[in-house]
Amino acid sequence: MVTFYLGCTFGLEHALVSRGIPLRHREQGINVPMFKTSVDVLPCGVFRGELVVSMRPMPESHLAASVAESRLLPRAHGMPVHIGDRTWLGIDNTPGKNIGQDVVLADGDVPVFWACGFTAQIALDNADMDLAFSHSPGSLFVCDTLSNASSDDGSHSDGVVVEVLKFTPPRLPVAYSIFSSGVRARSEQLEALIHEDVGNRRIRSLIVDGDLLKSAVSISEHHRRVAIATGFPAVPDPPHEETDGLPGAIALIHAVQALGAEEVVLLCDSPMAQAFRNIVEFCVAEGILEQTATVCCVSAQDTDEDIAATVAKFDQLIAIERASPNPQGVYCTMSARDISELCDPIERWFRAAQQNSTTMTTGIGDGGNEVGMANVHEHVIDFIPLGEKIVSSVHTDYLITAAVSNWGGYALAASLYALQACQDHSYYKRFGLGEHAVPDPAHFLPSVEQEAKLLQHLNDLQIRDGRMPEQAMSVDGMLFHNIHAPRITAIRAAVSI
């Protein structure tokens, strides 16, 4: 016989109580509730199964303290593996489906889940062994090692301040994430870089502070299938497409592929579909992308039911410099020129996403007439020239406003890199399973040389600056090497690339 002793979250409860954190199951005189999730643990030989978690609800004001305390006890399972609604863990909400006893949440309580030693019982059951002994819930081995000795190896005694952020929009089941304060500092640096109004377009009135980080966290945690929409046919002459939007979209494709996305779709207007496919293949051939992406279009003939069913399969929809209809259904340039005949109804995907409980959406724009800018509808009307005529009618869960939309895409990709480099966020998003993998920065953010090569290729295809079509190697009226290259360098430096 071989004996295994597994750390238990009971070992941290003294620390939680000492910080004044209420433990509802103790107050109610019951054992801590436990739940079987749909998260597969890492198999080892004959042992495999799903992760079991214990749940301790508490007021939101105690979340940061509970994370800080449990972070110092890695032998007692360490930090929580999920904070928020249990459905994100694939837990059956049917009453009585938990392993322990039901606990009553107080008003304002947030469920907090830790990995549970009962996971080993599931693995034993699945191994179909002839003979094995285990403990019953709550009946554990008590040793003479103090629980605060769990951090003796110093692995988590590094002085890092860990933050807890609620990132889900109100329409979705609530979820929080964890990351170091350094991630927030880098995100604020990135926001400062992309919010500088170098084009004097009055974008400061359109900024939603903090949405860059919330969007990045949502994508970091939910990215199995991602669709990225771009395309603003603002140039009067064919092929009408401009140089702002697509480079940022390519950067985001690269970043979400680095996260491990199983499918990435690039949405565009049908007249540009073949050109976009060729551009994606050019990027693969030149090493700007490591994998291809599927280019798709949205038709006015697609039924609402078909679109809803398709969108529900995606974790994320991202629009970057994507033309949006105004409240009257007209697509307009910044000068209020009607370009409706050049635009497919891609916004139907984003509107469908607002009706489901699985897909999160992000809009990236720089003028007020892009998908997502309906979030700041009144400010577009009040502060942007011709705002009442051009204002977007399409909402997104998060809005990233930038002086140039490409910059917003670069900043989001950089934020994703910063999150992957954070060991605490890595632990949380992988539910404490496996080891932290140090990300390769080259997989998340393009170099200046790569962006210059892509822009030159766009110019070769007659894709031009939307504000100054006659100007080569230019985006939004600004020369690449004079303005954009230094900004890309600064964005990379903000996350230490």
C-alpha cells in the first residue's frame, strides 16, 4: 500500500478568519460545500478525472484579502481557482448536485472556489482500483506542521500585490480574475500611449477608462473561438479600404492564436474577402502570422436565427475600425459621406451577441462611427464634428478608444502578453493545473519592421490612408516612420518587449 497526504483548504481557514473574513459554512454549522466541475485535471497514469472545488462565499470587500492570504499557502491549494458564478466552471446548478452540504449565501456574497482534495477521490474512482482507502468529507489527517509554514520555501513570499477584478458585463454571469498590480500599471501605461490625441480628433471625450484591461482579461480567460471584424471603406476610389484597422486586426489574430485559440475568424466586407485572404497568407509567408485565419463575410440574407446560432459558438467578438450604421441604418465616414452600399451587415453578429449569455464583445475605434461607439453615444454627439449624423448604433461589452484604431489593437495584444507573463494570472486561468509557461513576446506583438512590411504590402494592393489617400506608408494622415513606428516601439516597451 502507498499513502498520499494532500494539502487541504481547511488549512487556510484559520488565516481567513484571522483577517475577519466570514466563513458561511462555519456560521451555519455545516461542512464546506464541494462541487464537481467540467474542468479536466492533468492525467497521470491511470489517474484522471474532473476538478473538484470547495466554495466559500464572502462579501466582495473581502476578495482581495482572501486571495492575498491563500496565495501564501501553496501547500493548502494556494489561491482560488475561480471567483464568481459557478456556471463558468461547468457546475450543475441543480439543487443537491454538490458533494458537501448546501450553504446559504448572504446578500452581496460572491462565491469563491478553491481546488479541493476530493479531486483525488474522483481520480481513484476512475482508476477502478481493487482496493483504496480515503477520508470522508471533513474528516481529515491533522499533522503538527503549522499552516503558516506552507510558505517556508519562499515561493510566494515575493511582496507582489495581487488584484481582483470583476470583468464580466452585467448581462453575463459574474466572473472575476486575478493578476498582479504590475499588470494594471502596464495597462495604464498603454492607455496613456493610445489616448494621446495626436490627430486632434477630440477622442478624450470617448474614452472609457479601464476597458482595455477588462477586455484583455476576458479574452485571456475565454478565447477558444474568436472572431475579429474590421474594414472601413472610407477611400472614395476602389478598393475603398483604408490602412487603419487591418494591421491591428492582424496583430490581434497573432495574439489570440498565441493564447491557444482553436479557431480565429476574420470578418470583412464581401468585396474585400479575397484580398483579405491573400493578405493573411502574405502575413503567414512573411512570418507576421504563424498560422492562417479563416476569412468570412456576413450577408443580409442570413437569418437572425442562423446568426444567433453561429455567434453563440464564439467566446469573443472583436471589432477594430469596423464601420457601424448610425441609428438610421446609414454607414458614414467622418465627413458624413454615405458608404452604405460598400458595407455588409457585420454588426448583426455583435447585436446577436448582446442577446446570448456566452459571447463577449469588444469595440476598438477612434472617431465615433465604429462598432462599439454606441457605448459613448451622447459624447459622440456632443464633442465630435457631425457626431449626430455619424454616431454608431452598435454597443459592445468593452470599448477601447485610441487615437488610431491600430494602436488600440496593438495595446490589446500587448495587454494579453502582460497577462500571460503574470504568474498569478496564469495560475488562476489554468485553475491551478500544470506549470506557468513563459510567453514568447514575438507571438503577441509585431515588430516595427513587420508592421512596415505589412503596410507596404497594403499600399501595393492600393489600400490607402483613409484621410490622405495620395500619401504612401501612412495611416490616418500620419506617416508610418515618423509617428506610428515610435508609438509601436513605446507600446512594446510598456510591457517590456
